[in-house]
Amino acid sequence: MKKIIVSRSSSGWTAAFYSNGTPDKEISSIMGTHILPCPFTAAASADLVIGTVRARNPEAEVVIGQS
């Protein structure tokens, strides 16, 4: 199962990609890491971020948390 954990920091939002409970190897091999910045500032609402990430990743569970 794919899971994406989105987290907000003072500089913006990040998304951590997991597959079956471990860092997603496909994302890591392409991007060099499984934690990627999102195109949202810290001022963006959690609802906006979650909704956008879910819409673009319908196969994944998307949650807010700490990566």
C-alpha cells in the first residue's frame, strides 16, 4: 500500500512517500530521496494540500503528520 505523509514546516509543506511501510524505493531512485517539497507555502491550508495531493495520487493514502 502506498502512503504519503504531508507535513508543514515554517518554510512550506513536504510529502514523504512510503510503500508497504518503508520509504518508496521508486521515488527515492528517481528523486534521490523519498521526502519531497510540495509547491505550497506554509500559509496554505491543510485541506488544500491534502486535497491536491490526494487528487494527484488516488492510489495512495494521504495523511497529515510528521515525516
